[in-house]
Amino acid sequence: MRCVSCGHEIVEGAAFCAYCGAKVVGERPENDKPIYETDVKWMLKSGKLSVYRDRTEFSTSRVQKSVFNYSALVAVKKRLVPNPAILFITENGQTEACPATVKNIHEAFLYIEQASRPYIEERKEQLLSQGIRYSFVSSSGLTGGILNIMDDKAEFTPKSGQSETVDFQDVKSVSISKGLGTESLEFSLYDGRVKAYGVDRQSRDEILSFVKKSIEPFITRRKKALLDRGIYFSFLSGWSQAGGTLDIYEDRAEFTDGEGRTEAVSFQDVRQVSLLSETMELALTDGTFRSFSVDRDEQDQVQAFIENAIRPYVMKRTLGFDTSFGVDERIEINEQRGVFHIIRQGGNAISEEISIEDITRCRQVESTELNRVISGVLSGGKTILSSAAGVVGMQTVPDTEEKISLAGVELTIRTEEGEQEETIRFGSFPLGISRTAPKYSRYREELSRLMDYLGSNCPECELIVPVPLAIETGTEEIVPEIREEEKEPEALLLTATEIAVSQKEEDVFGIKKYMERASRYIEKCQTPMTIAVQESWGSGGKSILETLFDQLEEGGRDTLIRFRTRQFSKPDLGERLPMVVGA
């Protein structure tokens, strides 16, 4: 039998057409009898549930009846809480509930599922003829509706009828996201938006696999179009407070903000790349940093690509620089190529390469100018100590020994624009240090080594060194500097190391006892414990921490770890911070 409205074949015994929903004209057949009946006894509503081949009826009396037609069904489900019911979900997203009881709901659902299956299968065939691969009840946020998935798009139609379309050419990735008792098909778009639609757990893997295969050709075409422009990765990103697009080329990263301004970071200037959460940090050779937000789905690939891109530049900057002079700041020399560079900020900044032959002058420099803030605090402290000593009858020894705040060299370098000077700080001492301190002798030894090296390998370089110190009765006699060629050969035999090696390091500012007590406390205190040194910028807090670190090392502690806190200063880490630091 065919439907008079649409012409499709109708299931024998059906009262409604499965395609158009039209009622079958004529008398119902004699075999139009229920295939299953059961009584429903419920607090709010009681009646009889009758299952037919094309419908389910729930009758509360002879005249009051609810009919659930199979022709427009998308799915049939059962619900146990808050009250048992058979759910009929229609193609317009509506859900109609037929009452049942816990005692008979499973048996009733089995008969209804078998009876409605031909109608649901016929509907699937009809959808396939329209290009719809999957159609199921879904939700977007708090809005329910029907999600139709086609070969090139996904279309969500809520109950209001205002449809929303996601074109696969705009999708960069798709995944299953899990919430509180829910699972969603999540589309990540190139414009930064995310669209998520509810999906059944039973069919999620099949649907996800289909969508991934569907978007793959679009992703491949987009990558090819970018590669034709020399771009290997392109995604929405952020730098500082600006949002824009980050394009990764073979030799650089380019960030273009929303107003079209572009900033490029050349890979030849990048020391290293690190990934913190969803932020990629590029450490540059000048000691600065550039941070960009990175797409979560591609962050590992981007990091690996940049690491491979900067490797030749890193190798060129470091390979063969085997000769080194200095401590806090260093001069590293590649003798094979005859060039050197300067390492500053603990290795964070690397200067450009300079030819050794361009060094025309090397002069040892020292500075006795201490930080004014520290000097003022220390002077005030000594005044208080002196007053206290007078009260209790103690005597204080005046501190007349000169303190050094800087030890290094000043290089005069020949350039195309003329001569320029570079100061390399082999040792920086914000709190000041005595020339007789063993720690100071290390820096003087590095100065002597550099002078000796330049004297042998750069004969045209003018060397200027101070006369070695004469130590008499605890005081120092400092003779003005003279040029190398004016010295007697014997004057070079006495080095700073030989002068200071037998001297003991003094506790110049009276803080050693506090560091010793702090180190003992750290060894015995209950953990976790945090100790902070608060200071004005440049007033010596770093030196205090280094002294404390040395105290702990002298105590045989082998579990000390140094790390750069700036690396973990990115915003919005929240509860992930301990895991990031631990990693």
C-alpha cells in the first residue's frame, strides 16, 4: 500500500506514513490490535499502555487518550528518574513522555523499540538522500534541538527553529569534551570560537571519526595554501595585551595584531624556546623575551619546529667557543675562527661575534662606588652598633679598608664607525668586597688569565693593568696604573691570586651570623616553608641569597635547586602552578 500524499510504501498495518506523517485513508485493518498491553498505576496518572505497529497509546479512559506516532521519530529512550517514562524524541527536537512503572518499563520499551525501528530506519534513508549522515537529539548550552551532520558541515536546529551552521572548512580540530555527566562534540574554529553540541556516549566514537575524516581535506588544503606563502603554522595568538595572528615561517615568527601592525622575531636571535602551559616563550640573545599564546592542539608541533629551526644558529653561537674568561660576565673565544662574544645576564644575553684582531686595547677596571641605598643602610647600622657598644663598654674597630663593587675589563674595539668600548663585569659586588677576600682573588685570576692570553695571541693589543698590591700591616698601597710596555717584567710575576690566597674572607657588613642562623633554621624547620628577601631593585638581595645558598652548600646539602622564577610568572596558572614548577 502507498501513501496518497507522498507516494511512498507504507508498512502493512500502519495508520500513519513514515515519510510524511499523513494518516492512512480508509478503515484500519482488522489486525490493528495491540502487540503489547500493560496497566500503569502511578500516583499522578494511571491508565493503560498499548503498543501498536505504528504508534503507542496511553489511555486514561475511553475518551482520553495520548497517541505517540512513530512516523516522525528520531529515537526512543527510557527514563527511570525522577519518574519512569518512555521518551519519544521527534525530528523537531521535541520530547514526549509516556508514563510507565518500574515494574513494566523495560518490557514495554523492548516492544516499542522493535515496533518503531522500521520507521527510524526509513527516516535515516530519507536523511541520507538529503546528504545528512547523522541526525540526533543534541543540545548547545541549555538549548535542546536536532544536530544534523553532513559531509561538509554540521547544522544545529533548536526548538525555536533558528538553525546554526558550522562549516567544516572553518574547523581546525574536533574532539570530545566531557562535563558533569555530559559529553559534547567540540569544534575549534580558526576564528577562535568553540562550538560544542551534546552527543550520545554510544555513538560518540563513530560520529567523531566521521567528522575528523570530513574536515581532513579542508585542513590539508589550508596547510598547502599557507605553505605556498612560506607559512608552516598560523593561528590566533596574543602578545602583551594585543590579540592577533601568529605566523611561523622557516626563519622567523611574525605576530600581526588586529590593526595590521607586524612584529617579527628572527630565529637567528633566539637562544631557546620553552613552553609554559599554553604560552610559548622565545628567549633572545639580547637577554629579552617574547611570549605568545599557542594553540593547544599544535603547541608541541610548534615547539619542536622552532627548536629545529634555531638549532643551526645555537650551534654556531656555541660550537668551538672553548676558551672562556670571566665569572659573572664572560668572554668566550672561538680560536679556530678567531672570534669572540660576550655572555651577560648569567647566559641570558649573548653579544654579536667580534674578531679578536679588532681588539686594540684591554684595560683592567675596578670600581669602589657602592650602591648609595646599601651604603646608607649600612652606615646607619654601624652607627647604632657603635652607640650600643659605647653603652655596654665595648670598643669597635673603625673599618678603613676600601671595598670593591666591580672588577672587570674594558675592551676598545675597532669598528667601521670607529672605536667603541665594551665593559665586561667579571665580578659585581653590590655589597662591596675586600681585595684581600679569597672570593675576590677568583675574579683577579680571571683578569690575569685574559691579559696573558691577549699578550700571546693579540700582540697588537695595548694592555693596561694596575700594579700588584703591596700588603703591609693589613693596609694596601695602590700605585697608579701604568701601561704594559712601561712595566718591568718582574712586575707581572705577582698575581692577585698569590697575594690573596692566604687571606681569610672578612664578614665586612656583619651579616654572616644571620646567614648562618638562617641556614641552620632551614635545615631544621618544618616544611613547607618560604623565606623571602625583600629589597629595592639593585640593593643586594641577590647577593644575600647567594650567601645563604653558599652556607647551605657548605653544610653538605645536596638537594638544593636553583630555578628562574620569571619563568613561572605567567598569569592564570592557578592550580597548575605546582605541577608546572615540579615538571
